[in-house]
Amino acid sequence: MANENKASKASIGGKLAMGFGTVVLIALMGVSAPLLTAIDPASINPSNRNKLPGFEATERDDDGKKVTRIARMGTDGLGRDIYSRVIYGARVSLPVGGTMTRMACGSTIRRIVLPGPIPNAWAASAWPRSTERMPARAISAM
């Protein structure tokens, strides 16, 4: 029985470390996005639509010099580089995920511990119970 308990605690610790490491990696990718890719994630290039990973395109830079750009993960239907969109997407996904987590934790804390609204509680825990369904629906939709 004691060995099973130690094994389950080690398993939980490993899962927490893996999850924390993943969040840290995504945060580092978001912060260093301009260093990881030089391609603008929003630039549309119809001549490079739906290219396979590793596609090389020669383009003119703002200075007029020829620059070879490699689409590491290919391009989408509008010719945008998927790799740069994923890297820059980390900048959006972390704050959104953090906000949703705070909202979910706030409403959970209110239901379990706090019977009424408290001025210094998180924003989600100060909402009326009827509006707690909206963030829950948004989380479910994602």
C-alpha cells in the first residue's frame, strides 16, 4: 500500500513538472517570437499558397535585397507562414488561457468557500451566479 502511494505521488509530481515545463516553453516562445522567425505572421502572399513544409521562396526585402525565406511548416491557403503564426500565436494564447483559468478558479472558490461577493475577490467570483455560466460556456466552446 505504501509503495502504491509513493508511486502515485511521483506520477502526480511528474505530470505537474511536465505541465509547468510546457507552459514555460510556450511563454519563452511567445517572448522570443521576433528572434525565432523573421517572417510576419500576417503577411499574405497568394503566390505561395498551400506549400509543403520546407518550401523556399525568394522575395525582395524592404531594402530591395533578395531574401530566401523557408516555410518550416508550410503555408496556409492565403500564403501565410504557418510556423510564424504558431510562434506568434503563443503571445495570444497564454493571456487568454490565464484569464480563463482565473475566471474558472474564481467561480469555483466562490461556490466552495465564499457564500457571497467579496470586494477583493477575483473578478469572476464577484459576478452573480447567473453570469458564471457565460465563462463556462466559453471555456466549453474552446
